[in-house]
Amino acid sequence: MIHDSNATVNPPCPRTDDRLGASCVTLLPRAAMHKITTLDDHWMARPRSIGTALLESDGHHAIVDPGPGSTLNTLRHELRAHGVSVSDLDAILLTHIHLDHAGASGALVRENPRVIVYVHKLGAPHMVDPSKLLASAARLWPDNLGELFGEAVPVPESNLQILEGRETITLGSRKIEVAYTPGHAAHHVSYFEDVEGVAFVGDTTGIGIEGQSYVMPATPPPDIDLPLWDSSFARILERKPNRLFLTHFGFSENPAAHIAQFRERLHGWMETTEKILQTAKNDEQAMDCFLATMRAEIGEHLPAEEVEQYVATAGLNLSFLGLARHARKRAQAASSSSKATS
Ligand SMILES: [Zn+2]
């Protein structure tokens, strides 16, 4: 695994072609050297909720978003099912540091200290010392944090590769471009690989389960920022990916249509939240109203069992808290700027 370099590593000759010596490399079809596989982490015993992407290139292995500590054994099992062990991993590419995406990183590094963990500079300190991350998660999930996300082991600083966006990572002969894509989180990045044109977008384009056309926002506190999020959509689309890979869950085949639908829904949910906040008597009533409104909306698009799947994966109550926080910040900023100009 090489960062910011043009060097490539030739694949080892396969046994059956040993007689061909060094020339066998050029005889192998290019596609045979590269692979992207969806690993289902079966979070809370629920399939198609949290997914890890396994990227293979010329005998090099990376995973995008290993998932939470609570699904580490499932991840190990899924890797083994594809002929890969934790000791084979060269890199972990984190889209962001939320526990459902990055929680297992430290335990994987402890098992294989050779692994490089790629993470945005704003998220990096919380990988080295996850105590603040765990404290804020404990406020959101006071009753069952351990059951949901397991242990978050610190990642040694020496294993981190800090990103800001615009870097190029080399995995075998595959190039992976990094783009800064905030909105869901201030430290969110996306990865664009060059062989199949897949963009690994984490939570930047919402929750959309492979095979379903409905796309839903996940907007937990504290970073939700819609103007920044819009700039991230533009940053993804200008790279013209062929497919998106969503942590929740799997591939989406039409990036432009997916993002157009998601952007409209995200802004729609924001407007609904603002209206609810204006009319509700208190926070509790506002939350209840949001949950009922959104469940009804999702139910118009999906069968009942899929509604539960989306709601459980996203944490609909957290989405309200994140949108409400952003709405209040916007209202405060608008009133202080109107005071300044009056
Ligand atoms: Zn997520």
C-alpha cells in the first residue's frame, strides 16, 4: 500500500503459469487482478444494515469502513469466506469515524500492526483517543452502547495516514482518489477508485439498500450542515463515478439519479423539521411529530419490513436531533445577521 506515489507492485505469477516466468504478468486479464466485494457485517443480527467493502488489487487488500467493534467476528468470518484474513489487510479506508463505520479499526490494528488507517485530519485525534467519541455516543445511546457498537480500541498514531482531500492512494495497481465530503460529518471523506469507477461515499448519499430505489437521510448530531453537504454532492458528481458504494448498504447503480433524489429528500426533511419546531409545544412533541411524519413518508415508498430496516439502520430519532440542531443554528445565525444590519 503506497500513499501519494506512482509506484505499483507486480502481482505474483500464478502457479499454473510458472512456466511462463515473468511474462505471465502481461498474459493475465486485467480484471482478474482487481475485485470489490461487499461484506455484510450483520449488525445486530440484521442483514443489509452495515456493509464493509473489500478491495483487492494484485494481492493487496484494503477495506472501506470496517464497521463497529460489535461485528468484528462477523467481519473476520466474512473476510475468511473470501480467502482473506486480517493479517492480509494493508489498509483501512475510513469515510468517517462514527462508531458504526470505524469502531473496529483499533482492534484490527492490534491484530495486524502493519495496517495503515486512512482518516480525515479532523477525525484522526478521536481514533487515537476515542474517549470523547464514546462519551458523546453514550449520550445518544445511554442504555445499550456496548451492545450496539462493542469496544473502540485506540489506534496508535503511527498507524494513521492523515487525509485532507485530493490525495491519491495506491493499492497494487489500483488508484484511489480522496475527496473531502462534509455534510453528514465535518470529517467525512469519499474514495474514488479508478478501475471500475466506484465511489465509496460512506453516509454522504444517505441510506439506500441495494436493490431498493428509496434513499433516506441519516442526519445525526452534531455536524449536520446542508450547504456543505450540497458542495459534497457536487464534488462527487464532478468525478462522474459509475457506481456508488453506500455503507448502508451496498451498490447504487445510477449516481446522478441517486444523488438528485437524496438531495431533494434531505432538504425536504430539513423544511419539515423547521415547520415542526415552529409549531410543537416542546422538544418531545416535536420528536414524536417528526417520527410519525417520516415513518408515514417512508411507508409510502417501501413495504413494512423494509421501513423497519431503514429506520433501525438510520436511527430516525437521531436524524431529528441532528436536523433540529442545524435548524436552530441557522435560525440563530439569521437573527444575529438581521440584528447586525438593522
Ligand atoms: Zn453510518
